[in-house]
Amino acid sequence: MPFTGSLEDRMLIRELYGRYGDASWRGDRESWVACFTEEGRWVSHLFDCRGRAELLKTWDGLWKDWTNVAFLSEIGSIEIAGDRAKVRSYAREIVQLKTGGIFKLTGHYDDDLVRVQGEWLFASRVYAVKIAEVPS
């Protein structure tokens, strides 16, 4: 079943994705990292980092070459079991590079979430690129 759990929890999870996307669009590293647990993990084709210090180091490494980011996502499934959830989401990213080029990605995330003191956070985000358009 693609959507399980209470409507309230599913709405709170969707708000987490909204906060994550908003922080990404605005380049707000503190709001972005606050979407993860203290030991949160972020995995992609470029990196595998764990813990807020590593997450921020990775963010800073990416943003050193970026001017702007457009980040759009859609949730495909939410499966809640108590204080844990598995979520599948899809992302479309367009990154404006400081060199003037544009980098475009589409892919999907397989996410593990936990509820910490009433707030849903990312424990793990694993990203798989499906389509990439890289500037020459």
C-alpha cells in the first residue's frame, strides 16, 4: 500500500519535504540540515555522508560551485509504522553554476524517517539519478 499511517502524520511528513525543498531553493544550510536527525545520512552518486557536521561539509562543497538551485519534489509513497516511516519521493533539480552553466537532474529518493520529539526528520536519504544533463 503506497500510503499508510494517520492523515496527521502524513501531513507532517509532507511538511518536512516542503521545509527541505524550501531550504534548498533558498540555499539555507541551517534550515536544510535541521531536516535531518543528528546522525542523519545522505547518499548520492557523488557522496555518502553521515551526521550533521558531514552533511554541512557536503552542502558547503556543493554550494561553492552553485549560484541558485531549483528543487521540486513529489512524494510517491509514505508507509508509517509507529515512529518510523519509509518514503519514496521524486526530485527535479536545476542548478545554476557559478561558471554560468546549468546542471539538471531527475531522480528518486528512498528515505527513512523517524519521529523525534514529535517532529518527523530524515534518518537517511538515498538518492538515485535517473536522468542527468551536464553542461559541456
